[in-house]
Amino acid sequence: MSVFGLLNLFVVYIVWSSTYLAIRIAVTGGFEPFTLGAVRLFFAGLILFIVLIIKKMNLRLNFYEFKIIFSTSMLMWVLGNGLIMWAEQNAASGLTALILGVTPILASFLDSIFTKKMPSLISVFSLLLGFVGVFCLFIPKISNFSLIDIFSYSLVFISALCWAVGAIIQRNNSLNMSVLTMSFYQSLFASIGFFLLSLVFHESYAMPSYNAVLALWYLVIFGSVFAFTAYINAVKLLPINISMTYAYVNPVLALFLGHIVLNEEINKFTIIGALLIILGILGVFKDQFNKNKK
């Protein structure tokens, strides 16, 4: 097994787990959510553009490629990531990451529906297991949940749905372009989308705190550029069942990072919910692995 591939996967484990914490710090430190998205992806796109120019890579985009990249950037970034940033003004970063852990389960289930194939029993069971896990997370909070809490965590779940649909579209429509080029255009389209949303919602542009600015640059450099490149390398160099383990490592690491840095609560229901979600994800990967072997 490739040592370089494992090192890249370790980067994905650590960095992608910490992005939820960075978002929470940024949006509670003065950044409006859609403004944060616009600035983050503008600078990420600018960095990618400079790399593409230096490497003299092709930047041409036909209409079919435009449709796929535009739709996936709106679903995965503007809706998926945008709803997370809005929700994390109130939602804990650890619980947000755990809810988003059901994304691979949703993607597998939705893919069965879109391809008009009956989902397997293990896929259905994994989906139910993930939902039970999410429910367990909120058992201690049900009695004192406010409307804004319900709304915020509902947005997190909707973001998981949006990301799952975008991932299915991206996977089922392979494009003849480099990963860097695709990532650049997704960042460009998403930054424009976020900027328009910031205007629609009349977001303020007050100076954020020092920690919020640091969190922004962490998201730009490490979250949007460095870790994404590491993920692509991991997928290329490692077996798919190994490279996809980030999906059940990230939520757990994010949970403990939120507890250590922001003192977010961890209780027995959090642990039970996390285990059920991870078992659900593991079931989906096992099901996909068995399908690929046939």
C-alpha cells in the first residue's frame, strides 16, 4: 500500500475534520455566512487559477462541462456548504459534523432511486441506522430545543442531501478535464453564488475578529486547496474502501475537536449516536464493496 497515499489520507482526516470547527469560529467571530463563503472560495479559486496558469493547463470549458460544474458547485458548495455556515451560527460544530456523516448513506440510497435500482437491504438498514444515530444525538436536547435550534440542525440535514445529490451528479458525469481545472471553476461559480446571496440577504461587512480571519485563511489554504488535493491523491493511490474511510473518521475527530477547543458537550447519547452513524456508513461501504466485487 502506498505510504504517500496514506500520508495524504491522514491530511484529509485531520484537515477536513477541523473545517467544521474553523467555520464555527469564523461565523461566530464576525463573518456573515455567505460573505465567508464568497471570500473563502474567491481566494481558493485565485490560488488554483495561479497554479493552472503556471502549469499552462487548459482552461477551456464547453457548455456540457459548464452545466455539470455549475450545478454541482451550486448543490455542493452554495447550498451544501452554505447551509452549514448559516447553521453553525447556532449549531455546535461536532454535532454538525456527525449529522453530515450520514451523507454517504444518503448518496448511496438516492443513487439507487435515481438509477431505478432497488436499494439493497443493507443499504436500507444503514440508512435507518444513520437516522437513529442522528436522533440519539438530540435526545438530551429535545426538552429545551428552541425553534432556531430545530431550524439550524434541519438546515444541516438538508445540506447533507444537497451534497449527496451533487456528488451523484459529479460521479455519473465524468468530465475530460483535470481535477485542478474542475476545482477552479467550482470555486469560481460558488464564490459568485455566495456573493449574490450575501447581497440578497443584506449581509453586513463589519471587521471580523482576529481568530475569525485566521479561521478564514485556514479554510482557504488548508480546507479548500491543500486537503482537496490530498483527497484526490488518496483516491488515486489507495483502494477505494481505504480512501473513503475519511467519511467516518472526520465526524468523530470533529466531535472531539469541538469539545477540546470550544468545550462543546459530549455525553453518552452523543457517543451512541456517533457509533450508530459510523456503523451505518460502514454498512454502505461494505455494500458498495460487495457490488464492485461482482
